[in-house]
Amino acid sequence: MQWQDAGLVIGARKHGETSVILEVMTRERGRCLGVVRGGRSRDQRPVLQAGNRVLISWRARLEEHLGAFIVDPIELRTARFLNNGAALHGLATLISFLRLLPERDPHSELYELAEAIISGFCLDNNGAMAMARFELALLSALGFGLDLQACALTGDQEDLAYVSPKSGRVVSRNAGEPWRERLLPYPVFLQDLRHVATREDLIGAFRLTGYFLMRDVFAPRFVSLPTSRALYIDALSRLAA
């Protein structure tokens, strides 16, 4: 058995004296693990850093085996944001979320969003909008997607502004105004890719996704949201200020 796919490095741990078990998020096959022989060598270590984009060649006798990876670099970008605290916290958060996905379960949308996030980090720390969209897509991928198509009260599909924390259903601005203090914000940039988020939009988006991630994903596992996520949002707030 063998295959080849583009992948995003999300972690590596020692295996034996010279090898590592590499964890990657691939475009077509989802989150995968494999052994990289000689992965702790001087040549391989820079390639196997989290955040790098690589070409993965996997081979094993049977499909259910761990298998071995041959890794070739496509884009080595980790060093571009080593001095950027917000980007480092964002990368740590992204990796924590990707590890929630079942192994070998394809999620091409999440892969593309993860790539957009890291590309944004490399450019000007503008991965925040993609991160918020990623968290929303992650909820859907894990089976906890929100109902964001039409207002739960009126059926309207225009001017959607809030989400009910109880039902996860969207509410229009006019219908939700009397209860706005009890509802979660639904910023426009999550609905329209052409819209550029303000600082308040980003804070509102992370409040929305964080609420449902905690309620539906992390609390049932008796764990908290990654500390890196709070540090990332705090760093974004300080940069915007």
C-alpha cells in the first residue's frame, strides 16, 4: 500500500534512536501519522517543524499499519513568524484543534483553511479571519455544526446578526434585538468572504465559536479550551489597539 499527498506538519515525537513519528494534516486523507526514518538528523529536523508544508509519500504492507513516511519540503515557513507571539500562539491553537479530528478522516475544507491561516501568519499576522472561519468549520466537522441558513424566528435570510446559545440557530437583527444581550454575535465576515473584519468583529466571532467549542467539544471531555487560544486572542486585541 502506498500513496502521496500534500500535508501540513502538526507534530513529531521521538521514535527509537534516530527516527520520529510524524503527524501531518493532509489534503486528501486528513490527519495521518507515520515513521520518518532518520527524522532526527540535521537535514530532516528543519523540514519536520510544525507549520511547514510538505509532500508526504506513505508506504506500508497493510492499510491499517502505521507505515513509513518519506517527506519532501514544499514550503519551509516556520521561521518566518518565530518572533511573532500572536502567530506562535495561533499555530499552537490550530495544531490543538487539528488533533481533535479522527485519524485518516478527510477534511479538505479544514486543510485549506489551515493553509490560509498559516499563510496569513507568514505575511502580516492576518490569519485571524481564517482562524475564526476554521473554528466554525471545525464544529461542523465534529458533528456540532450551527444552523446559520435562516432566522429561527422569522425564516428571513437577510441581516443575520445573532446566534442562540441554546439552539445554535441564527437570528436576524430585528427579530433578535429584544434579546441581544442573551444572544451571541454573528459577524458579517463569517457570512461574506469579501467582508473585512474589525477588531470587534473578531472578538465577537471568537466569542461565538469559543462558546460552542467549549460546550460541545471540550467540556464533555472534561478539559478546557487550549490556553494558547486565549493568548492568541489577547495578542490580537493588543495588536489591533
